[in-house]
Amino acid sequence: MRYRTWGLSLWLLGAMGLVNMAGCAGKGETVWLDLQPGTRAEGAAQQDSPELVLVEAFEDLRPEKGKTGVRTHFWGGVTYFDVPGSLPGASVARLVGEYLAKTGRQVTINVVSSMSGRPDRAGAPGGTQGGADVIVTGQVEELSVHAKSRFGSTEMSAKFHVVVLAKNKADGSQVRRVLEGSRSRTVFWFEPEDVQELVNAMVTGSVNRLLENISVEGKSWRLKS
């Protein structure tokens, strides 16, 4: 009798699990990703730099526009991943600007707000091209997130490839840096926070390499020889 009761309990637990999983079929909703540079600012060229930096929206050069990624569900259907306003250029620019501010620079972020459609200026004073010593922009060539749910696990992957271009006001010279990274992870119980953590770990690792091999001369950026 004890074994029969134990077997019945296992069957009930399994049935409840299947019912719960069946309720996890994708319904086409969108999970919004908030790109954050993390708390580290490794590789900073120097603290309290004198230059005024203006960061403007990056150009979206991804081969496939639209959503940032998709999750396919075990029980069918999909969930989409995307950045606010479906504007990866604005999200990446804000990410880079917030990272630079963490390294001690005076930064203004000038991107189009995903909510209002108007320029959203935040940061230090002097946030116009005329008042900036270094103007940072670039191209987003890849920003993708994918997840595939199977019975008992979900595999996640993310890729990031961005070209950062910094133009010096003093002489018109330009510094070019390529940021790229990829991450993958498998979880048993999937939560949207798992993708957010994976993406932010990836972009943090990438932007932390931005200032490697960059020095400041006067108020201009230079590549170290």
C-alpha cells in the first residue's frame, strides 16, 4: 500500500507539472530588455577626465530589423524579446553613455526617447555638438537573443557586435573600436529575468573593453600605440 501511495503521489506531481508547463505556451507577447552596463568600469582610461562627451544614437545596421529575438516554447507558440521602442541604436547609445559616465567622464546622452519620439537629453551640461569635445556614435551590427524551451530545460544565447566611433572636435580625428561578445546558458525553470541577466552580463563584458588602448590627450581621445 505504501508503494502504491508513493507511486500515486509521483503521478499527481508529474501531472501537475505537465499542466503548469502546458500553461506556458507562447502567446506572442514581448519581453522588453533593459541594457545596463553593470556596476564595473574596468579598463577606464582615467578617472575624472576633462573632456565633455556627447553620445548620440547609433545606426541600426543589423541584417534583419525588427524584434531583437524570440523564444520558442515546448508547448508551441513564441515569445519575443526586444529593446524599448524597438530602437537598438538608442538603447546601445544609452548603454555606452552610462558606461562612460561610470568611468568619471562628463557625458551627455542625446537619443530619441522611445516613449515621446522627442530628443531625450540627459547627463552633463554642454550636451550639444558645439559644446562637446568628443562625439560618440556608431553602428549596431548585431544584437540578438534567442531561447529554445525543451522538456525540462531552456537554452538561451545572445550575441552583440557594435562599432563605436568617437570624433574629436579639436582636429576632426576619429577613434574606432569594435565591441563584441556572446553568452549562452541553460536553465531548468525559465524566467524572463534569466534572459535579462544573460544579456546584461554580455554587454557589460563588451563595453568594459571600450576604453582599452584609448588615452586622453588634452580633451581628445587617442589610440595607444
